[in-house]
Amino acid sequence: MEVSRHKCLIYEGHPSEQLPVVIPFLLDGLQNRWRCLYLGSPNMVDMVQGALASHGVNPHRESHLGTLVLSSDRDYLVRGIFEPEKMIDGLNDMVDRAVADGYEGLCATGDMAWELGTEENFDRLLEYEARLEEVLREKPIRGICQYHRELVPAHAVQDAFTTHRSAYVGSVLNDDNIFYMPPELLLEKGASADSRQSDWMCRQIIRIVAAEQTRDQALKALKESEAQLTLLAQQLAEANRSLERRVQRRTVELETANRQLASFSYSVSHDLRQPLQSIVGFSEILGEQFGDVLGPKGRQHLGRVQSGAERIEELIDAYLKLSGAARSELHQDSVDVTSLAHEVARELQEREPHRAAEFVIHPGMRARADHALLRAALCNLMGNAWKFTSKTPAARIEIGKIVDNAASIHFFVRDNGAGFDMASAHNLFVTFERLHKQTDFPGTGIGLATVHRIITRHGGRIWAEGRPNQGATFFFTLPDDASDSSDSAEHSAASPSGVLNLA
């Protein structure tokens, strides 16, 4: 961004030190359709011409077109004496002619030691630069005045800083020159002018002091922020180390708990079954050999003992299945859910061949899952649907897959059986919680808890909707697998509608 179109360049060595600033300035003007002027000694002109050629510019062609003017002319000096008004008039005329020729304006740069020549000519430099600043404000002209610190008078360098808002020292641009003073103040005469100039300089100093204070405050805040970041980094590192220690400790505790659970499951499977089998066995012997002695009331009590023992055995089996679902290792693969549902449906019908029921099984359903665990989940869900439609005259059980508006895939098992009250839905997947009486629909209260554990182990979720005497629907999610298989194709061919009727 161009802060000021009126800049100066202070250099102190070989004239080639001008090039890093002057050449980009001229190149920018040529590329953007400005007429470009360079004024300097013949040697300097040759140097600039060669530098432009090295950047792909043809100086002779551009000079012939009038786009580039490389000059050592001093005709503006009257008998060798510099007159600011004549120089300003000449620049105004050059700007007007450039615009008339179709250019955006004039880019002018030159070495002041060559332009003014003698030391006496620098006495009116302050007036000239101040008037030039006014021209730059009014007309399309951009300029860089070059000053060699050893070839121009010291007061000329001071005047250059005073009249230019931006200054290059070497190739570094200071775009906020504290010594700059507006031309309207510089060209005023009298005591009031001195007072206004002093006031301006005071405001400049105050502005710089305020900027330095702001900078110091920012640096202080930055250091404090860095210190806080360092402290936070240390605290985060310590928190991570503490978290790693807790994770390691929890891992050890979890492994210990799993071993204890495995041991407990073994104890349930073996240590409890043996006395339970003794109860069942001796109860049968007691009924067979001493039934007459016990009488009707005694035989009734004995029947209750045998039913209780059978109930305990069912609970042990259900608990072991729940424990296995929690501890068994996952082996996920592509599973044909449609084929699996057909298998479970046939097994349910074979257990109760006298029942008539309609199974609606959607074709082409697949998922990525552990085959054995998913089969266990379907057995529980479809078994529940089979059980709770046992008192429904036209039982209908549907297993399908839907895609919602968010492109999320849900599997479901729906029935038109006994249903449930949604107010009690939060208890559905709680171990040993049941929503129906044992006398109405027998069960252990572990099946749905097992399904919940299987689905969550796969990274999915399960929920249900239902109404009393209007059926229930259990939804669950699993990783989708869209690949085909011969099994699913076979089922689709055998039952195109996806409906399997079991009677």
C-alpha cells in the first residue's frame, strides 16, 4: 500500500545503491501505464538503462514510444541557477502531456546532486520540495528524490526529511517519517508560522511517544501471554501425564474386574448348577416315590420347588449369555442380516409349529458386525416379538432397514403384539427389569439387556417405541455394509416381496 506518492532516498555509497529502490519504482510505472522519468548524470542514466534491460525491459523501444524518459538535461536551470517555480512549472507541463498522451500520470525520480548541481542551488530546496508536495496532492505524479549524504549539503538532507512523509534509508522504507511537516506550514512566513511549526512538531513527538507506549504495553502483554502459555503448556503436560497414569490404573482395574467376572461366571456355571441339579433330581424322586405320602398339598408345594429350580436354571443361562456378550472378543465382518433373520424365524416356528404368524423380512440387508453376537441380538429381539404376539390372532413380525433424512441407517424389529407403555421405556434395557407379569409372558429380564450390550459394543445404539396392545418396534444402528452376497440374492429370488409366511 502506497502511504505517500512523494518519497526520498538517502544513500551514502556508490550510485548503484539507488537501484534496489529506483528500478522497482520504474518497473511498476511501466507495467501500470505511467510515463516514467529518470534524471541523473550520464553514467547514472547508463546504469539505470542496463538495470532495466536485465529485468526484461527494452529501454530503447520504451524511449521511442515515449513511455520511458532517461535524461541528463539541466535546461530548467537558468544560467546555472535553480528556480523552484520554473522547475514546478516544468513538472506540471510534463504531467499534463503524459495524461494527454494516454498515460495514467508521471513517475519521476532523479538524483538531486545532479539535478541542482551547485551547493548554492540547495538553498531553495525546502521551498521546492514543499511546492512539489502540493503538486503531488493535486495531480497524478509519483516521485522519489535521491540524496547522497556526502554530495549534498547537510541542510539539504535535513530539508529532505522535513518535506517527505516517507523516506528510504538505503533500501529500507520508513513510511511514517517523524520529521515530516506539511507544505502549508513550511511555506508560511512570520512569527505565527514558527509557532504553528513548533506546535506541529510537538504533536508529532507526542504521537510517537504514545505509539511507543502502546508498543511497550503490547510487548508487556505479549510477554505475559507467553508466560501464561508456558504455564498452561506445563499444566497440560502434567494433566496428560496424570491422565496416562489414571488410564493405566483403570486398565489394570478393568483387567482385574474382567478376570473376577470370568471367575464369577465360572462359579455360576459350575458351582451353582451342581446343587441346583441335586434339588431338581431329588424333587423328582420325592414326587415319584413319596407322592402318595405327601398328599395333594405336599405335591403342590413340591411342584413349586421344581418350578423355582427351573426358573433359577433359566436365570443362570440368561446371565451367562449376558456375561458372554460383555466379554467375548469382537470379530466384525460383512453379515447378511436378511439371511440371519430368515434362520431365526425358521427356528422360532420349529419350536411352536402349531402357531401361525407372518414374518416380513426386508431383502438385501447387510451390516458389519460380529456374526455370533448379532445372531444372539436378533434371537432375543425376534424371540421377544414372537413371545409378545402369542395372544394376537393375526401375528405379524417385520424385520427391516430404513434410512432417515440425515442419511443414517436404522435396523428395526416390529410386531403387533402386547406392546408397552412409553412411560416405562427407560426400564426396557435394565437387567432383571420386566414390564409384563411373569404369568402373562414368562421371561428373565435379561434378554434386552444383552441386546443393548451387544449393540453398544458395536458402536451403535438401540431404542424402542410402543403402545399397550398395539405392538412395539425396536430400532438399532450398526455399521452399514452395502456389498451383495449370493445368500441375499437367493432369498430375494425365492421371496421377491421380502415376505415369509409361516403357518
